[in-house]
Amino acid sequence: MKLNAKTEYALLALVQLAEGYALGQPASMRALAEQQPIPDGFLVQILQELRRAGLVTSTRGACGGYRLSRAPGEISLCDVLCAMDGDDPLRSNLANPTPLAQVLVDELDDARCRWQDQLREVTLEDLAGRAAELGSPMWYI
């Protein structure tokens, strides 16, 4: 499996927000871009998409910025991946799917469901904790 850049950047930004969640202060877009290797223009689009998905909230003004919409332990990796990549069920591209095509689609859809169930068990809090264990610097804003 390969993460696309948009999803990987979204996860980097969200884990960064999870690390500073306890402080209750929003993180500015500039601070997020400086602390993670995320291009500014791309970060704007990603944060807007995360806000529309209900994963972050934004506050305007000099002391504004972004923060998680709920506690890091309540946002799963599955929530993020579905927000960024969608969770549409698989469908055959054939106008009239053959029985084999339908069997394949059903099996792949079952695998996707099991994969999503496993990813629901991993939260932003878990990811932030594991990153801290690996020596990732903690940034406080």
C-alpha cells in the first residue's frame, strides 16, 4: 500500500495537532508548515478538506489557527484515510459484470472492510505516542 502525498501530509498535520492538543491553543498554518515538510499551498487545501470532514476546526484572527475537533484518542486512522481518500465500496468497471468480476469485487470489498476495522483501532493519540517514542520532537505552539 502506498499513501498519496495528500493523505500523508494530512496525517503529519493531524499528528502535529494531536501532540499539542492538551494545550488547547490552535496551531497556525505557518507553524504546521515549518514543523512538518508540507508545502504551504498544499497545506491550505488539506486543512480545508479536514475541516469539511469535521476532523479539525479553525479560528480566525491573530491568535487563530487549527485544532482537532475532538480528542486525539477519538480520531482513528480510518477516519483520516476515509476523509482524504473516500471509503466508497468497490464496483466493477464492466457494464455487465461477469460472475467472476462480482466475486472479485466482493472479496476485495470484504478485505477493505477488514482493513478499515483494523485502522479504526489506531488513533491519532496512538500515532503521536509512537512518534514520541521514536524520538520525534514535540512542538508546542
